[in-house]
Amino acid sequence: MNISQIIFSPTGGTKRVTDIITKACGMPVSEIDLTNAEFDYASVHMKEDDIAVLAVPSYGGRVPPLATQRISKICGNRAQCIIVCVYGNRAYEDTLIELKDIAEKSGFKVIAAVTAIAEHSIMHQYAAGRPDAKDKQELQNFAKKIVEKINNNVTETSAPQMPGNYPYKKAGGTGLVPKADNKCTNCGLCAQNCPAQAISKENFKDTDSKKCISCMRCVVKCPQSARKVNGAMVSVAALAMKKVCSARKANELYI
């Protein structure tokens, strides 16, 4: 039995969470990177006896549309699926229930769901350093419970109940498009790594704001720290979110 990590993790937080879970499961692991704009996702056909861990960050309480598009091309073939929603300590709202629906539409059989916290990808003061040691222990315990369910063949029941609303909340963008400053050396790593292919490969300082999903991948990948978002806008957003983001949120398991 193998585990396939199917992950949309532009800045690494979702991958860190997923790695903790899959390592604790104690099975061979392969990875499908949903941020790869060049990959042929339609070529992925799961086996029914495989286990998939399908993980995405919450963008404004929803699944990132780019992740939805790429997951929908994968053939789940009734493989057992653990869905994982990672968020920056604000709220995940309808992300989890939407991810369940997407997974089932692609042919996966959802048997468990996890929500977890990782450092906010834009306002780093929120959930700074998470997942931390306490998170790691909790996620490892979640993984053991999920493996126990799989080993006991308790997988013929319906998907676990989880929070969320129909219709889903209206999707909205942050409007925070990273720009390159004078430290840019035109290395091109930002354009090469952009999941949305929003950065021109002819002029690396040219970003298509309509394509940009504000995932901050280019900010993380830039070796010169030359790409940044508008600091004033971030400060205003951080202040507006201070009350809801300051208290530590807990990881959750639905099984």
C-alpha cells in the first residue's frame, strides 16, 4: 500500500503539515506537486488500493481555484483519500467541505479530514513558527487514528461529517500582487516557479495581476528578496485580522 501526497503548497506550509502526517503513517510516499504548471495531471490514475493525501491551503475560506482545476483532471479511481486543509490561524470556513466535494468528483473516496495551522503566508506574525512541536504531536496522533481506521477496514461508510456551508462563501482575492524592486537580478526563478504562470519570462518585473493568485511563491523563491507586496496594504490587513488571528487555533480531525 502506497501513499500519494497531492499537494498545493506555494510557500511550503501545507507541505510541512502533510509531510508530518504521511511520515507518521509509516508507508512509502510519492508526491504530486499541484503548483507545477507544466505537469500533465490527466496522466495521473490512482489505484483503488492506494491512499491519497490531498492537501491545500485555505485562500479566503475556499480552495484555491488553480488547485481545483488541477485536481479535477486526476482520476481518483476510488482510492481512499485523506483531505487536508491548512490555514494561517484565521479560519478555513468552506475550504474543507469544498475540498471533499472536489475529491469525490474526481473519484476519490474520502475517509478522513484534517485541518491544521501553518504560518500565514503574507502576515507572518500570525501562527509564526507553526506547525510547531505541539502541532507535530497532534498531527502524528491524527495519522495513527487514520491508519487504525484503514487497517480495521472501516472505510465502507460515508465520508465523515465536517463543517462547511452550501452554497460556498463567495471567493475573493487579496489584491496583493508582489512586485520586483531594484534588487532584482533577472535570475528568472520567480517566473519558473509561479504556479499561475503570471510572471513574464521575457520581463521578470512584469506580472499579470489577473493571473496572479497572491500565493507568495515568487516572494519565497527569490534569492535576493527582491519581490514584495505593498507593505501599507499588508499592515492594514494585519490590523483588521488581529483579533481573529491572535488566539491559537487548534488542529482538527474528522474521521
